[in-house]
Amino acid sequence: MDDQHIAPSGPTLTEPGRLASHVLLDVISIWNDPTVVPDQSVQIGNTALERLGDVGAVRSTHISDGQVEVDASDLIGGALMALNWLVAEVADVQHCTREEIVIRLRDYLDNPTP
């Protein structure tokens, strides 16, 4: 498998984006872990997600009149890079196109099943 297929050229990942991807993977790793009690997995997941601010993946700035501006571009960039890689990997293993995987993922998101 060539590296271009796995990780197509595109924008580079910022350090906060890279760290955000790891935080999201931490949450995924406990999502359906049978050794973790469901209530405990929610608590662990929330604790992991709190790290998104700590790593700089989500930033907020107070602007005039008590308004807050939120920048989640590093979080989104990290998530998109991980998702892009994963779609390419699944397409390769399933011997189909990336577009077919995206369609299947959209179908799943519209009607999630276990």
C-alpha cells in the first residue's frame, strides 16, 4: 500500500490538532470497552474531552459585551486528518472507493446501529 493512498497530501497537522486526535482516540478506546461500567465510561470520556482545552485544541476569547469567540479549528483539523486516514484504510481493506465508505458512514450516522 503506498503512503499517498494512506495519507493523501494536504494541510499539515498542528501540534494541538495532533494532541486533539489522541484525546479523541482515548475516548474511542473506552467507548465500548466491556471492562468499563457504562456510567464510568461517560465520566472517563468527559474527563478526556476536558483535555481538549488543555492541549490548545479549543480556545476561547472574551470579546466585547460578554460575548465569547470559540476557535475549534485545531480540534476539527485533527479529527478530519484522522477520519481521512481511516476512510482510506477501510476503503483499501474493503477493496472499494473512499466515496463508497463515505456513503456508508453517512448512512450509519443517519441511522446508527450497534
